[in-house]
Amino acid sequence: QVQLQESGPGLVKPSQTLSLTCTVSGGSISSGSYYWSWIRQPAGKGLELIGLMYTGGNTNYNPSLKSRVVISQDTSKNQFSLKLNSVTAADTAVYYCARAPAALGERWFDPWGQGTLVTVSS
Amino acid sequence: EIVLTQSPDFQSVTPKEKVTITCRAIQSIGTDLHWYQQKPGQSPKLLIKSASQSISGVPSRFRGSGSGTDFTLTINSLEPEDGATYYCHQSSSLPWTFGQGTKVEIK
């Protein structure tokens, strides 16, 4: 079965770029029709979709973050990545990667990674 | 963006009670509505897909219903391990959005 695992620095300074990687095992990010996604959750708060990357590389970002976000893939490593620039304390959150089928009517997130806490602080 | 509003925000219940959580969308989303369970320190887990479809391995006491703008997650005969926060999620229109969550506390 497909498993996802986030990795990256747990501490980022304000105004710098947050960079995270999601490593996928048990399946290829290049095959099938899926949305490879990043979702975040500030402590004690709800879930926010950051963006999606369709198999093949097309992306869609949450308008609230669009000017600061890039999601990309490295098919040779079976990974996809998140870059969020100009971070502030408001970007402190647990960041999850997740997969959703792309077929209409089947677009739910499953599976999810375990999540990684990123703190923005000097 | 499609805002999803869950109610209640919090519910304290006794084991074996029935729990009902509602999720309302500001516009019709058909059945593109999914439910997740999140326990403290864990990632969300898919509970119900497409409003009412069950997920393999999820106990049958979890039931979903609804279409259009109004949806319900019902937990029949609550078990102690059901203490968690429950989220609805719509994938009808980008950006996909989540409800604010409903925390279910076991008395």
C-alpha cells in the first residue's frame, strides 16, 4: 500500500523559505491519476489545503497562498516537494502530504503522511 | 471558495450514545463531501467518502448521509476510542476546503 512521509527542517526563520519533501513508497507518483497534495494545520486549529499537484506535474494552489507557494516533483526519487517563501509566524503549523484520486467523485485524501511540525521563529 | 460549517464545535458524550455531526456548505456540492477522524497527535483518517460510502476497516457504527448542501455524520453507539475531532471536506470546487472540525469528548 502507498505510504507518504514528510521531511524537512523543523525550524525556519521569518522571511525565509520553508522547504519540505514528501517521499512516497509503495507506488509511483508518475503513474495513475492522482493529486499529490500539501495540507497544513496550525496548533489547535483546522485543516487548510495548500495546493495540489496532478500526476504529470500540473499544479493548483490555494488562492490565499498562491503568491508564495511552489509544489514540484522529483520522479527519479519518487518525491514531491513544497516551497513556501516569505514565511511568518502565521505559517507555523503541522504540514501533511496526502494523496487524492483525480477521478471525478473520488477526490478524497487517503493516505496521509504522519505530518511534520514547522515552526517559524528567529 | 466553498465554506463548510460544522455543528456543533464540541460535544461531550457518554459511551453507547449516538452522536450526530452536521456539515453545511454554502452552495451545492453534490456528494463530493468526505469525513475524516483525527485523534491527538495523529494525521486525519478517512472515515466516509462521497457523503455516504463506507471505508474498508472503518467500524459500521460510522454512517454518512446527505447531498447538496447538508450532510450528516452519525456515530451509532459511541465507543471510548471514538474520542477525536471530526472534519468534513469538499472536493467539488477548488480550492478544496474543510469544515472547522467537531471535537467529540468521551465523558
